[in-house]
Amino acid sequence: MKILVVGSGGREHALAWKITQSPLVKQMYCAPGNAGTMNLGENIPIDPTDIKGLVDFANKEKVDLTVIGPEIPLAMGVVDEFETKGLKIFGPTKSAAELEGSKVFAKQFMDRHKIPTARFKIVDNPDQAKKLLQSEEIPFPLVVKADGLAAGKGAIICNSLKKAELAVNTIMVEKKFGESGNRVIIEEFLRGKEVSFIVISDGVKVLPFVTTMDHKAVYDGDKGPNTGGMGAISPSPFVDQELFNETVKTIVFPTVTRMLEEGRKYMGVLYVGLILTEEGPKVLEYNCRFGDPETQPQILRLESDLVEILMATVEGNVLEKEVTWTNKPSGCVVVASGGYPTKYEKGKQIEGLKETADIPGITVFHAGTEFKENKYYTSGGRVLGVCASEETLASTMNKIYEAIGKIGFDAMHYRRDIGAEREEEQ
Ligand code: AMP
Ligand code: GLY
């Protein structure tokens, strides 16, 4: 088989790594890929938003299955375009991907179907937003969110009226996230642990992946601004079997079933961001794609053939029973450019990469990397994900941190407390 993976992050390297281990696969392409995927197959210089370019490539090369990493092509309707041409692709259609593409759609959907989520109001102009904030109908702290995609930066947690008014200005007046700021959601702040609950669905049935916990804040102790994710572990230490079953029953199944009933059959990854509140799990957001960096530790624990899983799902038969995972925990620590998630420099030479990747038990997934004249350079905010899966979480994390000690580039930055046990002050 020929497989095309779309994207260029650590998530896509991890997917490509597992895909190329399948005996079914003859050729893997990655569009546009990074310096890690380059060694597994062929990087193709097509941007993930160039839908026509992707369709033409898949057609010409007779690609058997395309797997989409990031949300933007999904929200643009890449799946619909592939399906029209009779090409197999893993991911939700444009109308199903609205669960991520429009927070207003997602909140109203949850409201219609009594799926537990934070209490909210939708407003479509700044005056209305300010009036609502001043009324304190939703008490502080609260969260102001842009409606559409905002690269994970469209949710602003506000402790005061002043901060909330500024957030409304940034989103609705300055239009920092463009059209995504035409409407905002003002919602209750939920207290509790955060969990990434990820399943794949064929539109009817569901295959839950092993649980994970992301670490979103840039600095140790969950300090500093949110990033795309600075590291993840699997399983999540906060999800026991009972909570797992409750989440599937009260959130995951109702979501998939109601989407089907509304004529938006949901095939692909359903990533539910949850807060474990005192009243039970509540949905923060839906994503219509694999997590990054959650995919990296999940893929390390997957024993079954990922290509068989994806193919079966596309063909309408998610392998809900057959898939196996190792019981061993796993972890991923993201090595980032200094300054990320705001301003950072690129083009720094990365030292020690080969030595690190050669350590038995260590897997290094590339994200923002580039290979030029026999050397690796940084080309993005999140540069590498150093991963392992050992007998215990402590030995896994020790191994990862020891390995990171061998990597170096100018202004390199990473969190030292991924997977560390600690009381969180929520
Ligand atoms: P979102 O863009 O909705 O995924 O939000 C980004 C991050 O902001 C989440 O991962 C949470 O850490 C935080 N967040 C968003 N909404 C809430 C909420 N209602 N209560 C608490 N934290 C939230
Ligand atoms: N790590 C968070 C996300 O993938 O959305």
C-alpha cells in the first residue's frame, strides 16, 4: 500500500513511524513532513491547506490511504474532496469537523443533547459581550473564547472584568484571530484536572485509545502561557476504569450518535478535551484530529497495526475489540525553541540528535526540524519530542530526561516536570 500522511509536526512523525512498521505498507509519503519523516519515506512539498495539490498527488501516485494530521485541512473539507474523487482518506468531513471548527456549533450541539460542558453564553458583538460581563451572570474567573480555529490560542482565562474586556477587544475588535472572532463564547471556568480523551470512530462504533495527559503551560508547575503542549504521558494518572466508562457513556457515545442523527456522520479521530470536575467529566472542547504531543506516547503503546486500524475505520468497521496496547506507561517531553509560544528564532543547529536517537528505548520524534548539508536545524517552536516507554512512569521519565541531556541548541527549552507527581493548585 501507499500511504500519504499530511502535516509536519511530532504527531505526524509518530503516525508515519508506526505506519511504516506495517507489513502492508510499501511506500509512505509525508506532505510536507519534517527531517524525521524524511528518513521513513518521501517528503512531498505540498502545504496541508493546498487541498487540490493533495488530491492531485493522491490521484497521480495512486495513494491507497491518506491520513490527515492537522485540523485546518479537515475544516476546509479535504475529506469531502477526496471522497468525491473516490480516494480513501481518514478523517471527518467538513460538516463533521465543525465540532472543532466552530466552538459555537460545538457548544450548541452539547446543549441540545445534554452533553456535560461548562455553562456558556454566545455573543456576536463587543457591546453585548461587555454588557454580559458587567452583569456577572457568569461569575469570574471565566473564559472568553473565539468561535473558530485559533491555533489553540483562542481561549483566554480572565480573573477580572478588566481582563475580560481586554480579551473581548483582542478577539472581536482587533480581530487577532480574524473571522474566528466574529462571535465569542463566554463560559464558566471549570476547576479540575485536564484529560485528553481520544477515540477513533467509524461514525457508529468507537475505539478508545489509551488515555493521556498533556502539559499545556510553557513552564514547570503549569506556569506561563498555554502552548500546543509541552509533553504528555500515557495513561492519564487521573482516569480509572470507572471514569473511563462514564466518559464513553455520557460523552463519547452521545457525541458520535447525535452527530450521525444530525446528518454529520463522524469518521476519524474524536479528541475530547475534558475537565474532571466534582460533578463528573465535562467537555472543554472537541478536536477532530489526533493530539500533539498526545499521539507520541499513545503510538508508543500501540501493539496492533495502525494501518489495519485506520483502513478498517475508513471502511466503516472500527476495530473496537481487536486492538491491543502495552500496559507499560509512556511519556514524551517536547524540546522547544526559547521564546515559544510567542517569539522565537529558527535555524539553530541541533547537536547530539543522532546519539540520542540511538539510545536503546528512546524514540525521538521530530517536529520543527530541517536537514541541510548533513546537519539538523530548528525550523519551528516545538522542535523535538523525546519519548520512551518503560516499566514505570518514573523510569520512563528518568530515561527521557537523561536522553535530553545529550541534545543541545541555542536557547533550547523544555519542561522538567512532565509526568511528575505533584499537587496541582487549581
Ligand atoms: P480550548 O481552546 O477551548 O481548548 O482552551 C484552551 C485551554 O484553556 C484548555 O486546554 C484549558 O486548559 C483552558 N480552558 C478552556 N476553557 C476552560 C474552562 N471553561 N475552564 C477551565 N479551563 C479552560
Ligand atoms: N496537545 C493539545 C492538542 O493537540 O490539541
